Amino acid sequence: MARSDDILVKIRGLVFSHGRRRIFDGIDMDIRRGAVTAIMGPSGTGKTTLLKLIGGQLKPRSGTVEVDGHDVHRLSRSDLYRLRKRMGMLFQSGALLTDLNVFENVAFPLREHTDLPESMIRSLVLMKLEAVGLRGARELMPAQLSGGMARRVALARAIALDPMMIMYDEPFTGQDPISMGVLVKLIRTLNDALGLTSIVVSHDVAETASISDYIYVLSGGRIVGQGTPDELRRSDSPWVRQFMDGLPDGPVPFHYPAPDYREDLLR
Amino acid sequence: MTAPLQRLGAASLNVFAKLGRANLFLALALTGIPEILRRPGLLIRQMYVVGVLSVLLIALSGLFVGMVLGLQGYNVLSDFGAEESLGVMVAASLVRELGPVVTALLFSGRAGSALTAEIGLMKATEQLSGMEMMAVDPMKRVITPRLFAGILSMPLLAGLFTYIGIYGGYFVGVSLLGVDEGSFWSQMQAAIDFREDLVNSVIKSLAFGVIVTWIAVFEGYDAVPTSEGVSRATTRSVVYSAFAVLGSDFVLTALMFGE
């Protein structure tokens, strides 16, 4: 286990329910500083919910989430907002503001939170856009971007305030192989070049495993496996095996719970 | 057997819960006032979208309503040889009722529905969530400027509607049907009271501005974040606005003009 000041996000005994459905049932997790940590699991296991809990957008039923030593759910509103300025989040859809062009979208957090002169904002925005390879697309509106480009713009926006960590919500979903490759490379290089801490939520096993330092596998509200990508590939836990190998049936059943098939047909 | 009763109970609970949410929402939106004072650009931009872009619709509608009033008023009044009072009739109906009410109904169709759909879609596409994660309060950045843009635009638009409507009535009554111009204006001037009519008219349109815009931004913010949810919220926004405007118009009229 890593030293405690090495841990940026510390989750202890996290329980969260949505209506009557229990999404998390006592989760412990440590996200190491400077590393790319992946959270994987089948769809509907609440991976996105976990990011929202870390970002303080949702409150857990019990348990704690500490980010950089602050208990996220005990912070006052202004302290939470101050903490969020140091956390970037990349939404699945990109969540770009549709009435602003690419340049203004990346400039948005800078304009909201700083009083920098226009010339400096311009330089900063161009630097961030250059980092994601879209400096030439600054005049485009979000509607003119492909899905992959929108995510890269959102990434440039997420790093605009030089955060300490970035959370990626399903960054690879629905991407063609080329833009998938671009995103995979960007996540790793940005993490190392800017000294970030990255949390990647995904169910794309191969891509995610290729860039992560540590992986948690979630299923049914619990952590069913964890380790480095190599350790998980060698794991003999049926949960991890099913997920890593993409088997249709296993501990996560192929069938949604249903009454007996024969009886159902003959009724 | 108790099922209908249960449904009734659940439905009424939902109504009260929603009213509660709407009130909390308004209170939160009001906390954004310092933000729009600090950055008036946010408000001005929304006033352009909500107010200025509604001007053509309001002006044209005002003109036609005034012309119809002139025509109908002339037909009735001339039977009694009282066509000189046409100015009073046109001005009183526009200032007291039609100006604020019709403007509010048009405004909710033109600007209110757009606000609901815009905010609902911002929610559905995670733009509001995204702002929160960028430590920008969507309440202050998105809701408050739109709310106040609507509240401030309504009296101005209602004034424009009334103004142009009176000229519509003048055009039909005086220019086309030959009512005496002097009596048209002088009787209007004598009969329309500043406090009783004009001030009350402004109060009404301000109240309708609050009602229509509040409903519009709240329905958008409270929408189920799917295409169906946004479509329903937009419909509700216009329907509730119409009911609320007409209902509160009766109450306001009774308070202002009732004996």
C-alpha cells in the first residue's frame, strides 16, 4: 500500500443508493497521486455516479470521500467550489457550451475565475488547444465538431485552470479507432507532462488497461478486483476473468432476472 | 379499491413538492443578484435574446389588436353616436387589460418556451453539470440573468404593445373611419388616469413578467433530462404560463379596479 500522503483521493466505506437500488455497498478506494487509475466495470454499475460523488455533485448515504485531505461532503459550498477549481472533469458528451465557439469554451473557466488580461487568456487558450491538437479549430462551434474533437476541446477546457486531477467519464465510448488512439495517447501524455492525477472510468478494457497504472473492477456495488493491468490479466477471479475477457455469461449473468423460461412460455 | 385514492394522494403530493421546489429555486435565483450587478453584460445579453428579439412580434401584434379594437369600437359606439369616445375605449382596454395580458401570452410563447427548451437542453447535454464541475454556479451564471431579463423586458414590451396598439386604433378610427382627431386624443387624455391606469398597467406587466419567466426557467431547470422530458417541459411552460397569467389577471384587476 502506498504512503498516505501519496494518496490524492481516499474513499472509505462508500454507500450510495439511487431510489431503492443500492449502487455502492461499502467501497474503499485509494487513488494515487500522479498515476492513471482506471475504474472499470459493466454498464450500469455506477461508474459515472462514483465520479459525481468524488466531485461532490452527489452525496453518499454513508462513508467518506477525501480529495487532497478534504472531506468533499463536509465542505462548505464555497470551499467545495474552490476545490473544484483544482479538479477537471471530462463528461461523456463533452458538455461544451453550445452557444460559444471552441476558443470561448476553453476560455470560459479562465474568464469566470481569473481577471487575466485578454492577451494572456488568448495565449493560455491557444496553448491548451495546441496540447490537444485543435489550435486550428478555435473558430468552430461545438455543433461543427466530431465527437472525438468535442472531447478533446472539453479536455483542453478541463486543463485550462491547471488542475491537480482530471476525471474522465467514458472517454472512449463511440469513438472510431483513430480518435480512440488519440484520446488514449492524450490521457497518458497529459497526465505525465502536467503532473496530473487521472481517474478514467471506462468499460473499454484493452484501451484503458494500456494506459493505466492501477485498475479497480466494480460490479454489483462492490469492488470485485483490483491491481495493476498485469496482475488483473493473471487474476483467476471469475468476476475479473469475465470482464477482462468479455465473456457473455459468468458471475454477471447474461439474463436479466426473469421467471422460469419454460413456465413463462407455457402460461 | 384504495388505488384511486392513493393516486390522488400521490398526485397532490407531487404538486406540493413541485411548488416547494419552484419556491426554493426562486430563492436561489435571487441570490445571484450581486453577480448580475457585478457583470451586467450577462443580463444585457439575455435582455437582447429575450426582449429585443421579441420586439417585432409584439409590435405587429399590438398594431393588429389596436386596429381590430378601433374597428369594433367604432361599430358599437357609432350606434349611440358616441364615436368620439373611441380614443378612450381603445386606450383603456389596451392599457388596463390587453397590453399586459396579450403581451404576457405572446411573450410566454416566444421567449418563455425558448428559455425552457434552452435550459432543459443544457441540462440534458450536461452543460449545467459541467459548469458545476468547473466551479461555476449555473444558478448565478445561467438562471438569474435569464430570470431578470424576462422580468425587466415584460413591462417594456407591454408598453410597446400598448403604444402601437393605440396608434393602430387611431389609424382605423381617425384615418379610415373619420372620427374627429381632436376628440380622439382629448377624451383619451381626460379619461386615462396616470395612477389608476398607467401605474397599474406597469404593475400588472411586471407581475406577469415574474410569473412567465419564473415558470419558464423553472420548468427548464426541473425538466427530465431527455428529449421527451424537455418537450413536455416546454409545453407545460406555455400552458402553465397562460393559466397563471389569466388567473392572476383576474385577481390583480379585482384588487386594482374592483370597488
